[in-house]
Amino acid sequence: MHVLTDRHSDESKRLGGLGSTGDRNRTDLANMRRTYKCAEIEDQMVKSRLYNEMKDSFVDNYVREAYVTWKESEINANSELTEEQRQEELDKLNDSVYSKDPDTKQNVLSLD
């Protein structure tokens, strides 16, 4: 049986995948003692000047995606449309919501 003695040491990092946690861990490593040390790794938190811009872009995309999904369900539920009309409406919806041209892009959510 292997026993963890020091969880703050970085020695086990050097073993890489050989001592990996997960399914079917290897306990038959050459020169491995019955007690071992394990590393505790902490993510470094770094501030980014682009964080707010990226967050706003992701939120905007999620809202647009939810809006399109909702409108698509309405279009698909309209039994009066032919398949061609339905596809045309879906294309117009996607063009208006995801257009790269700011003059034609539909403002689904203003993040200002």
C-alpha cells in the first residue's frame, strides 16, 4: 500500500504520466517507495485587459444563440409555411442576427 506523506512537494510532477491520478494507477514503478509525495498545483490568476471585451462577446453570442433557437422553433412550428418559405425565413433570421455588417446586424442585446 502506498501512503501519501507530503501533498505540497513537487517531486511527483517529475514522474509525469507514470504516476498519474486516474483509473488503474500504476503501483509497480521501478524504485518507487511505499510512501510518496504528491504535488498540489494551483492555477495562476492573471488579469487581462481583454477580459471584459471577451466576456461581452461571449454573452452576446449566447444571447444571440438563444434568440435564434427560440425564433427557429417559432418558424418551424408555423404550419402555413412551405419548406422553401421556412428555409428562407431561417436564412433571413441567421443573416440578421449573425451579420458582420453592423448596419444589418439585429441588436438582440445591448451590452453598453
